[in-house]
Amino acid sequence: MTAKTHAIVLLSGGLDSTTVLAMARAQGFQCHTLAVSYGQRHSVELSAARRISMLLGATEHRQMHVDLAGIGGSALTDPRIAVPEAPTGGIPITYVPARNTLFLSLALGWAEVVGAEDIFIGVNAVDYSGYPDCRPEFIAAFETLAALATRAGAEGGALRIQAPLIAMSKAQIIRAGVELGVDYGETVSCYQANAGWGACGRCDSCRLRREGFIAAGVPDPTRYAANPV
Amino acid sequence: MTAKTHAIVLLSGGLDSTTVLAMARAQGFQCHTLAVSYGQRHSVELSAARRISMLLGATEHRQMHVDLAGIGGSALTDPRIAVPEAPTGGIPITYVPARNTLFLSLALGWAEVVGAEDIFIGVNAVDYSGYPDCRPEFIAAFETLAALATRAGAEGGALRIQAPLIAMSKAQIIRAGVELGVDYGETVSCYQANAGWGACGRCDSCRLRREGFIAAGVPDPTRYAANPV
């Protein structure tokens, strides 16, 4: 692979996607990072994404908007639905309908324009929240779709959906990121982080993150709004 | 099928998607129509979509925004790229990267929220402009993806992508719509229609539409801005 190869990296500003960006950079990709604003409560992620993109030497950062709040149906986009602070079983109410499908579709469009043959996404099927669009079979189906959906695919080009974290535990992800020099103090994972980045320490995302640092044996640099439970 | 079955219908306000809405209504679906604003030049389509949704008895109409102009790369979203007025061969510059993938993804999210098992889209592989995301294999791949991407799919539910026009000629589409009582004078197909709905009569979309009316033997109700060439 040449050092000139372009990739789109979906970057939320959280722990997982930041690790993915570090991995793509370590492989020599010129990274075009994409943060999607979708009416999420935790928009503090969006400024974290911009900052992390610069810190990790991405070529270009863009923020695009899709109207997932207009669709509704999730605690992450609908202020009338509370974010649960304990596991509920099944697919949780923090699931945003079609979110990863939309994110990958935006990345796909941008990949066509910049001539990128790789799209990186930080989905994870181990320490995850039970979302259907985080599974390996979903990623494989999107890669098949991408080849059919695009000019490049129709003309015989390749388009790979790279999900390097998909089979890793949170602890493995954290250890891999630390080896690549990632400062996780810059990342925001909490579903209800406030503008001062204070993480609640109680939501599903905070819980998975906190347990990950403990399991990895790495000090947790997260700034909590209050002492976690 | 009961008359209570819900469907999402992607509605651009053009000839094809209006015919699809008429077909879905004739099959007894309660139709939730979705117009997507994506920075297109021909935003006059968006008001046509809203009007047509009401005229054809849809249950609900929504307009959602995605930032395809931010991606760029198409004559339909980038004012620096001219809309061609003659066929150019290959995939034309009016192709919007990942457009149908994004449209179907938004429809998918809304389908999950309203409990619709059917998504209708007016793509056509016969009298079309050579876009890769209008082919039957693209639609089939999206249906596979949809089953994997959603809560309903993960829990064993169905999700069908219905593309009833895919194998029809423009003349057949027009005849089918006329039989269902569609007034094509309400629809807007032109890539550069102005606010008074005057169609240019020269772009690819106008040309296909005009030839369709001639082939169907149906008077063309299109309001042209000037005499077509």
C-alpha cells in the first residue's frame, strides 16, 4: 500500500472511533474524518471529533447533518425518552434506527468523491449494546451494497468497509489505542455528556467504557461530572 | 393484506415517484411519504412532493435533510458543475454519490419507527440515466442489508423494498399512472425547474419525460419555461 491511499474514517469523538482513526493512520492512510450530527443529545462529541481529527493528523475533517431526530424513536435523539441507567435486555432504547446504515451511506458518498477505497467504522460486536447494525453480517452486507451502489463499483473498483474493532473486547481496544499513543482523556463516550465533557458514569456507554479501562489495567482518564456509581 | 398496512414511500415530486405513490395507495397501503432535501438545485420538487402527498391521500408527509451538497461531486448539488443538456455516455455528472443508498436508509429508519414493512422507491432500470443505484441488484442488496440493519429484522420481521417501476418503460409508467388517475401536470421532473415550475425541456430528465409522453400517446401536461428544443 502506498502512503497516498485515501480512507474515510467515521469519527464520533468517542473511544472506539478514535482508536480506529489511530489504526488507519498507523497503516499509512490519508484520513478524511467524518462526524455526523443527527440531533444527538451528546453533541459535545462533535467538538471532540474535530479536535481529535487534528490531533491524530487527519487530512480533512467534515461534519454532515442527517435528520435522525425527525425520525425519532430513540432515547438518543428524542428528549421525551429517558436514557436508561441500567441494562434493559433486548435491543435498548438508545438504539437509533438505521444509524450506522446512514453513517456508512454518507461515508460512501464522500468516498466516491475523494476516490477513497476504504471506509473505517468503529463498530464492535463484543462489548456492545446489542444494536443490530453493529454485527459482522451487517458490515458484510453493506460492503456488498457499496460495490453495487457506486460509480467506482459499477466500473470495477473496490470499496472495503473496515471494522477493525469488531471482534475486540473493550479492554483490547483500549490497550491497542494506548500502544498507538491515543490520549483517551480527549474522547467522549457518555450518552449524556455535558458541555464541560463531564461523563455521567452511569449510562450504558459509560459503564462499558469504565469496565474496559479496569479490564485493560489502564488508568481511566475520563472526566466524570460526579463520582460514578 | 389489510387496509391498515403501513408503507414508507420515497416521494421526490417527480413523475416516477408520484406513480409509485398512486400504486401503493391503490394496493391499500397507508402511506407515509418522505421527501429528502439534499441541497438539490431543483428544490421546487420539494413543494410538489408535499402537494402530491396530500392530493393522493397519504397519511403523513415528512421532509428530511441530508447534506449531500457537503459531499459534492454532482451537477445536481454543486453549482460549479453545469447540468448537461445532451447525453454524455457512461455514468453522467448528474449522478449524486450514494443518493439512493441514503434515501433508502432514511426510509428504513422511519419504517422502523412507524412499524412499516414496505418501502416504495421509484427507481427504474429501463428509461433511466445510467445511475448504478437504480439497478435491480442494488435494490436486492439493500433489502438484504435492511433485514440485518434493523430491530425488526433482528427480531425476525420482514422488510421489503418495493421498486414497482424497475422494469417498466417511461411510456408504461405514464400509462399506469393515468389509469390510476394521476395528474402529471402536478409533478416536476426537470433538473433545473424554476420556482414557477417551468421545466427546461432540455436536460436528461426532461428529455426522458417528454419522449415518454409521446411513446405513451398521452398529451404532455408539463409546463415548460420555454418551447422545448
